[in-house]
Amino acid sequence: MQTLCSYLIESTALPPAEAHSRAVAVSGAVGEWLSQKGVKDPSQEMGTFRSLTDHSHGAYSRKVISGDKGSLEEVRLEELSKGRLTFTTTLYIVEADSRASVHATLSVKATTSVIAPVFTDPRCPSVIRKILGLYPDWMLGATAIGKGKALPIEGKDEAEILVAELRADNRTLPIVVVSTNEGQPVWPDLAKELAFDLTGLAIVITIDDEAAWTMTSELGKADSCYLGAVRLYWPVRTFPTGEKHIPNTVWTASSLLSNDHDGKGLLRFRATMRRAVMPIAALAVEPPPSIREIQNLASRKQLVDLEARADSNSEELQLARLFIEENEQLNAELDQTRNEIAKQSSRAEVAEYALSQIKAGHPLQPAAPAIEPDLSPQEGEVRFYKKTHSTPNHDVLVRVADCGHTKWQNASKAEKAKKGIEKLERMDNWKSIQHCGSCTGGGMWKVRW
């Protein structure tokens, strides 16, 4: 079985009554989710169902443990996909230590032992959005999680607040910044869809032109985001030398639209972002220690109850003791292994970054900007452009790679496109302009200068 993603949603420093009411509310939301999946009576401890979401078969279980350390509800949902894979969503609802916590994992396993490539495209379970919608102050460490909606940042003052958040040492969530080109992103619903996909895992923010200029001034061009680009800022990394860096990855408007010849570029990019963030969360997000504590205390209470009604030397009692001891030992070893994996992954990331800087000739310096240089077209050069949106006077275009199609048509009447090219390149001395008859998802233009 492979863990595809992990989530942790918490609210701390709560009065006991408030922590209890939150746990009850979350349990109710989980029951509604099970009903929407096709479970007829979610109050039952276990059962099977026919899924209403993908018409497959599934099974579920619910178990509640209460004790001196708090209460714990474990919910497990298994669904068989069309690709003969079993997807399992596991949720732990914890009420302990003046806090309400929800830890969730999404995992997958094959139903047959065949060594062959397996395609998985995990999505955020809808129950996560349900839970985040219950209260406005859910947190992951020191960072507010939000409700899976993109946040607009406008102007210099708000941009400075964003930069401060990007640089904060205690930030626990990545931030995805979506910039605009003449007031619009590359795709109209880009930020909305990314926020939906990365609910509970990242903060998605849109910035206007003034905010983009402020970010460039504060962070430098190498770490900036503008002209329709999308940049993923991971939490701050501190190197052994004490130097701090914000690891990040950028997708320029040009690279995004160069992969959108069929109108499905947004779908592909959403999948790219999910694959970038979800595996990291699967490794980095740890369950609250209170889950293990409540489970261990419940196991030992069962042992005490068994001792009260059985001979202390009985074989049954000895097996129970052995099982509990081995289970606790294995859990401790698993935690230690996970921590070691995380350390090795961190070291590999630092080493990879340092190696890339050495190869570039400037060790431990910020990477060169991925934004394309603004170079004027040369005589005889052929460039390709893709339309992102229209204004009343001209089309807004972005320079892209060749789409590879051969159905180029003369475009003598494409006045708004011509004005857009002129505005972008600040030149109008082209020799020919042609339109691609195969590309979808916005006009594609071939210009010979």
C-alpha cells in the first residue's frame, strides 16, 4: 500500500466543551460524507455499499475509543476503482489536550500482484472541504489553512504582507501565487481550480500588477511572479550555513500555454500541481501523538479487563501481553523510520539545490529567473503566440513554443490579434501572420518577422 497524501487539521487551546463540540461536528460531517458516498446508515460500525460517485463497490468502518487521555474516532473507507485499485481514505477525529484534531490519509493498493506501471491521479477527498467549512480557524502549526478558496492580494501594502508571510520561519504550508497579464490569469478559473485541488495542503493567492511589482522589488526577479506566471513557494529552508532560502518553482505563461494545444492545458497543470504537493504532504504530515496514546491506553485497558476475569498465567493472557508489547514496539520503530526518511529527503533536497548552484557557477545563490528575457524579434525569425483573453481594443497574447501543427491559415483580418502582437513586441514590421487551424483553447499565431 502506498500513501498518496496526508492532511492535518487542528484547533488548539480550546475549552474542553468546545473541543468536544468540534469533534462531534466533525463526526457529523463525516457521516454526511459517507451518506453521499452511498452508505445507507453511517451510524453503523461497518458495512458495504455501492458508491454513488464512481459506481464501484466499497466498504467502511467506524470505531470510537474513549479514555483518560481523550477520545478518538477512526473512520476507514475503501473504494475499488475501475483500474482495479483500492483507494482507502482513513480519518482520525481526536479530542485531547484542549484541542480538536483531524488527521486523514489517502492511500492506494493494487488488487492483484502484477509488476506493471500503475497510474494514480489522487484528488482531495470532499470530506476535507466539509470539515474545513465547519469553522474558520483551523490551523496546521502556525499557519491558517483556509477553506480551499483563492485569496486576492491587491496593491503594495497587501503585497508586503504576503512577502512577510513567504519569509516567515514558522510557515507550514506552501503558497501558490497566480499572477495576471493585463488583469487576467492564463486561464480564467486557474486560481479557483488550484485552490480546490490543494485544499488543506497549500494557500492559493492571486496578485494584481501592482502587487507583482512589489514582490519583484522585495524578493528580486529570480523569485518573483508576474505576467501570468504561477509560482509555488515552499516553506523557508535553513541551510547548515545558517543561510535561509525560499525554495520555489515557477511556470511561466509561455510554458503553460505551450502545453495547451488541445484546450486541456489547465487540466494537465492541475494534475502537475497535485503531483508536486501531495507526495510531499504524504511524507511530511505526521499524525498527532495523541492518536497513538489513546490507542495504547485502550489496548492496555483491554488487557486489565482480561486479567480481571482470567488466570494471570493463562495462554490467552500471555498472548495479549505479547501482542500489545510488540504492537507498541513496531509503532515506535515505524515512527523512527518515518523520521529518518524525512531527514534523508531533506538532505537530498539540500544537496540537489547546492549541486544545481555549483553547476551554474554561483554556489548557494538564488537560481536564475525562469521569466523569459524581453528580446525583440530579429529579421527572418519565426515566433509563435497564443491568445489568453481579449480587451476591447486588442487580444492579449503570450509568446509560446511551436505547437507542431501544419494547418496554418492566412490571417489578413485578425486586427485585434495584430494589435496584441504589436503591443507585446513593440514592433509591427512582420512579414506574415498565420493562424493555426488545429489548436483549440485560444488562438494560436505564427509570425514571421
